[in-house]
Amino acid sequence: MGKILSPSFYLSPTLEVSRALLGKRLVRVEADGTRTSGLIVETEGYVGMEDLGCHARSGKTARNASMWGRGGLAYVYFTYGMHWMLNAVTEREGFPSAVLIRAVVPEEGIALMRARRGGLKDKILADGPAKLTQAFAIGKNLDGIDLCDPASPLFIEEGAAVLSKNISTHPRVGLFSVPEPWKSIPWNFKIRHVEVKR
DNA sequence: AGCACGATTAACT
DNA sequence: GTTAATCGTGCTC
């Protein structure tokens, strides 16, 4: 078990946190203590109201309110009529920004993930933003929780070291009708050689 | 009140 | 490569 990341980790600029989260371990703890965990291998930054790819672009609403919270909270939202997405809120309270966790490589609780994912192949248990929320049983009930609290059902701890030369950048995924430069700006980060198959 | 669309996935050809 | 599934949200009428 690694050390849980403290709020100060999340107070840095969002894009720095996006890079720094690569290699960290996302942990889900059930009421009975069962752990499901995996190393984060892909992230995406969403930075403030000026970023027209960010949900905060049209102001604070019941849906995106968590983004305005202090860095280190969770922002969980529903999209495409069926999927939940997990973000780690960043920067100071009052500034809406977050890092979308897009993929993890499973470590603990793989059998449980397999069950939650309907018996699909292990390679695709958590290699997408809505796949990992299924594998980790993350939904609306976890929106706004503190990812820095060891008593939370979901938190992020120290994991594997990742050299910056092993991080590749890409445009963010799925922003079809977002205007430039936000549509193409390279705020998606992946660990090289752990290519996420899709 | 109605409507187009989304930070996606899985199944199918 | 293509497409159905499925519904909350924000914008237009």
C-alpha cells in the first residue's frame, strides 16, 4: 500500500497534475475492506471556464459543481445516457479544473472487476474512462468525495515512478464540436509502451 | 416544451 | 469501420 496523495499534490497547475497522476494508484475500497486498484496510465486536463472543452465553460451547475471545489476531491459525471466518468479536481477552491482519469492497468481485485464488467476479457477491464468506472463501481454516489482521505471509498496513492520522457501527449479525446484551439490542444497524457488498446 | 448532442462502449458486418 | 444504446443537460422556440 502506498501513501495517499495529499491535497497539496492537487493544488499545482492542472496540466502538471495530469502528468503527475500517471503511474499513481487508484484505489476503491468496499465496506468490507475489499480493495480494487490499478495504476493510472492515461489522463486528460480540463482547465477553467476559458477552456471551451471543459464542462465549466457554461458556468456552475448542479452537475459540475464539484469542479469548483478544492483540489483532491472527485468530480463524477454522467454522459452518453449510460456512462460515468471519474475526474480528480485540481487547483484552488473556486477555480473549476480537473483531470479526467481515462485508463488504469488493474492490480488488485481483478476477479471482482471481471465480475463487474460482465466477464469481458481482462485486457479491456479498465482501459477506457467509462470502463474503469464500471470496473471500480464508481457512480454518482462518489461525486464530491475526498480522494485524499484514507476513510473514503475511493482515493489515490503513490504508485510507480514514471520518467517524463516516457509520457506522450495527444489532443483530448471526444471533443467533436469544441472550437479550436481547445479541440486540438495536447492536454491528453499517456505512458508510452503501456499503449492502451482500443 | 422540444431538441440536438455528449470528456463512450460493445456488438456487429 | 459502423452503429445502436440511452438520458441528463443546455440551448432554442
